[in-house]
Amino acid sequence: MKILAIEKEVPGTQPEDFISHLKAEATRVWELYQSGHIRELYFRQEKNEAVLILECADSGEAHQLLGSLPLVQEGLISFEVISLIPYPGFERLFGMK
């Protein structure tokens, strides 16, 4: 299942709170990318927040994997997790339903 995960900084955090955890964060993200769980990884243009496309069995697995990120464990960020399904609109073009 494809999962969209949008990072949110926890209110009250300061940029300096993140510095000592960024190498560990990049290492864990790389591990999840190499394992095929993170398929795509971006930053929003207007703010320093990550947007990930994950491949997981379900949203529970996505929450578990995201919970293994050091910045999540330190309480600095959280994620909005959105389960995605294929676009069904093409069925209307071809009378499949």
C-alpha cells in the first residue's frame, strides 16, 4: 500500500533542537530507503518539512516505521499519515462499473 507521510514540526521546537540528531535521522532514512519502505522523499519548497511516499502493508506499519526516526523519537516532529488507493476515475471512461 502506498502511504503519503507529511512531516509536522512539534510546536515550540527551535532549529537548534534538531542539530545533534540530523546525522542519525539521515542514517535511519537511508536504511528505510534501502529497504524499499521509503520510495520517494522530498522537502516542501515553502518550509523545511519532509514529504515521504512509503510502501507499507498498512498505515500501522507506516506509523511504526516513522516512529523509528530519531526526530520522532525525540519528540521534535510528527507525521500526518494518509493511506492512498489507485485513482478509480478511469472506470467512468471505459464503462467498467
